[in-house]
Amino acid sequence: MAMAARFWLLSLTLSVSVVGLVRGNSESDALYTLRKSLSDPDNVLQSWDPTLVNPCTWFHITCNQDNRVTRLDLGNSNLSGHLVPELGKLEHLQYLELYRNNIQGTIPAELGNLKSLVSLDLYNNNISGTIPPSLGKLKSLVFLRLNDNRLSGPIPRDLVGLASLKVVDVSSNDLCGTIPTSGPFEHIPLSNFENNHRLEGPELLGLASYDTNCS
Ligand SMILES: *[C@@H]1O[C@H](CO)[C@@H](O)[C@H](O)[C@H]1NC(C)=O
Ligand SMILES: *[C@@H]1O[C@H](CO)[C@@H](O)[C@H](O)[C@H]1NC(C)=O
């Protein structure tokens, strides 16, 4: 190759990578913020390198053809630490799988911005706080599994409007109030609400001894 052509190619390569660095990748940034917030004794997040052009080659991440993140698969990964609000920036995310870890803290309200989300699986962790009413914005949601955590407060009525919702499991938490019975909740078995000592089911209506006080 002629010297001039080689020089031209080199400067082109350099400017492309400089532009890449300056622009950054907001999905990488969001996921890297999650990585920094988690403790990862088994090093399952080792490949999460924020200097790569996008996160699509990272383990446990799946992208679509446009290199946008569609899946985060980190169930059973021995992770602890907290979720981060930045997850709400993954606007093409369909599967958020973080079940069977030891994640603490609360569910960020920003997860309600994940307008493509099909599955929110946070079951078997140590998550506390309330179920954010913003999850009522997840119009594509089919699976909502939050069972076996330490969630408190009511089941937000905002979830009743989610027409695609098929599976809800919030059993074994510390929820209170009453179980919704309309919309998608019509078809959810009562066992998926059990072991919440202050949550009252429709079959218990009238049992005044139940303390469902939810304030
Ligand atoms: C999970 O991490 C802990 C360290 O925090 C370690 O002792 C344990 O062996 C790990 N468990 C598995 C199943 O990898
Ligand atoms: C769950 O989180 C609380 C703090 O919110 C902590 O005190 C407790 O030890 C955690 N449980 C487990 C099993 O790690």
C-alpha cells in the first residue's frame, strides 16, 4: 500500500475511534453503572468492558440487529448489591433476569421506562421497599415475578391496566392491602400471592380479624 493511502487509512481509523469514544454508548454506561453497584464474587461480569464500542459482546447481554440491548441474563449468579436507576435507559430491553441472587435495596421507579420489557424476573433476592406504581407503564409486560423478597406496601393498582400480563408472582414478601381481581389479575392463582401476612384475598373479604392496614 502506498504511504499516502496508509496514512489516510490510519487517520480515518483514528477519527472513527475518537468519535466513538466521544459519543460513548449510553447502554454500556448504564450497564457499567450496574456492574459497579454489584458485588460479583464469581466474576460473572468480568467481560463487561465499558471501553468497547457497545455492550453486545459482553457475557449475559443480548442485543438486537441494531446493537441495542434486549436481554440481561444474570439469574443464579451469586450477585449482591443494588439495582440502579440507569437500567431504565435500556429502552429496547425485553428480558431483565436477575432472579436467585442476593440483591438488596429497592426496585428503581425508572424500570417503568422500559417500554419493551416482556419479563421482569427479580424473584429470590433480598429486595425491600415497595413495588413502584411506574411498573404500570410496562405495556409489553407478560411476566412479573417478584416472589421471595422483602417487598412491602400494596400491590399498585396501576398494574391492573397491563393487558399483556399473564404471570404475576409476588408470594413470600411482606405486602399488605388487597389482591386486585380485575384485568389480568382475574387469571392469576391465589397461591401466587400467598405468604404475605397482611395481604387480603377476595376469599377472605369480611374476615375483620385480618390486619391489612397498608399505611
Ligand atoms: C457465592 O459467593 C460467596 C462469596 O461471597 C462464595 O463463598 C460462594 O462460594 C459463592 N457461591 C457459589 C455457588 O458460587
Ligand atoms: C438482606 O438485607 C438486609 C439489609 O437490607 C441484611 O441485613 C440481611 O442480612 C440480608 N439478608 C441476606 C440473607 O443476605
